[in-house]
Amino acid sequence: MPNPQLSIMVVDDTKFSSAVIGHNLTRAGYADIRFANSAMDALALHEERPASVMVADWLMPEMDGLELTTCIRQADEQSGHYTYVVLLTAREGDNVLSQAFDRGVDDFISKSAMNEQLLPRIYAADRTSQLINRLLDENRLLADNNSQLEEHNLVDSLTSLGNRRYALQRLGDVLRNVDSRGGICCVLVLGVQNLEELGRKLGDAVQQELLRGIARRLQQLVRPTDVIARVGDNTFAIVTLADDPQDCKPNSFKRLHDGLNLKAFKTSEGYLSVRAGMALCAIDNKKPMPLAADLLDLVETQLGDAYATNLVTEVRWTAVEA
């Protein structure tokens, strides 16, 4: 059964198409339906009150459905909400659809079969959006609870991630696991090169918004089992346990690098871009295990090279350094 309170937004520059969609949704029992004649109107309405499901035409003037999806994802990232995006399209082909999925689109409805596909797609979107937003609420509750652990000096109060002490504890656990059971410990440190500059220009509040935005994006980009911590004023560490050495190569983290450097962050001062550098080191049990603090320090010293080259810099640990 449909959820009458599901917030749906229909975005289409063709009034007839919007009317048909609205009529079908109303007949199915949905009551909270809003209409936008353009992507810009949709963004304004979404900022006033986020929609849970957005049905948008792929081809629209000024801003198409893919560009709209990118903006919605940035807005949701800021608000901690998730909007399920369905595009109306006459396009076909796996390559086209794959490109759209990479941009954050959740589903498609073929215009030639809209009467048959609309309601089943909306029912699926209803269930999925409810599930994701419930998980986001639970994660916020966990983050609030984690913030209370600050008195034990394991949580960064600004981002609700672990702090440096937490990172060292978890890194030590992973190194001991690798030493006894095998596998590979990968430590990646990323620094925001222009964070201080942006803080001087726009103020501490905006700088803090950026740090929280970076923390949220990192949580979206890494695996659930990876450890993420803020280990310095403008630096974060990610610790991961892998089986395959190829999973610990610079190319394995290109998506992470691009996700920070190529997508702007929404702040109270508008969309801001950061320049993030990344350095990593992979450790197996073929050599003596380093101390967690020594390994983290080593990787941090490579951030200068990462800033200079705009590449993910790889550093090797040797027994001499141990």
C-alpha cells in the first residue's frame, strides 16, 4: 500500500506530462505531491522542504536531469537527508544509463511505458527512501551518542568521527591482526591543502562546515568496515584491512581522491571546492610490524608530495624505519 505522506516532487517543463503523472499518483493515494516547471524551481522547493522522491524529466532546458541530480545529492549531503531520484527518459542503452547511475540517479521510467512503470517504480522508491532515511536518522543518533564519548578522548567533537587517539588504537588493532593472521593493513592520510586559506577568507564557521561536509562525504565513499578519523586540524586518516595487494594501490583510492577534489561542498557561503592531497602506506606481515604512531607519522610526512603532484602518493615502510 502507498504511503500517503510520502513527499513526492515532479519536475517537468511540460505541463501535460506533469498533469498525467500527478493524476496517476493522486489516484494511487499519494497526497503530498509538489510540481516544479524547471530544475531551478525544484531546487528552491527542495531547499524549503526536502522531497523523499523526485521524478524529473532527463531533458530540460537550462539544467537537465543529471545536473539536477548532482545538485540534489549535494543538498542532501548537507542536510543529512536522502532523495530517491527517478528520471523520465526516452533514451536507451546501457552506456547512457550507466553514466546516469554514476551521477547518482536511482531509477528510470521509460516515457513510452510510463503508464505501466510509474506506480511500481514509485512503490519501490517509497520503500527504499524510507529505509535509507531511517538509517540516516539512526546514524545521527549514533553520532550524537558518540559525541558523548568525547570525555574519553576518542571522538572528534566537530565531525563525530574518531580522533587521533581512536585512529591509533584501531590502527594498532589492524596491525596486530595482520601480524597474526595475514592480510594487508592500508593507512591513507588525506589533507585539505586550502582549508586554512578558506578559513582566513570566510571564517571559522565556514571552515567547520567544510570539515563536517568532508567527514560526511568520506563516510559515503569508503567501505562500512573502514576506520575513519580526524587526526589533525586539516587531516583525516582511513585504515582498512585488505586481502588483495591491489586494493591498497593508489588507483584503488582514485574514486576517493576525485570525490573530494571534483565535487564542491555546499556551505552557507555557497559551493566551495577543496584541494585534497592523499598519501598511503600498505603493510603486510613479511616484515616486522611498525608501531601505529610511527606508521601514521610516516604517511603524514608524505602529504607535501601529494599536494605538489595532485596524485595519491605511495610510501613504503622498511625494517630500517622500524
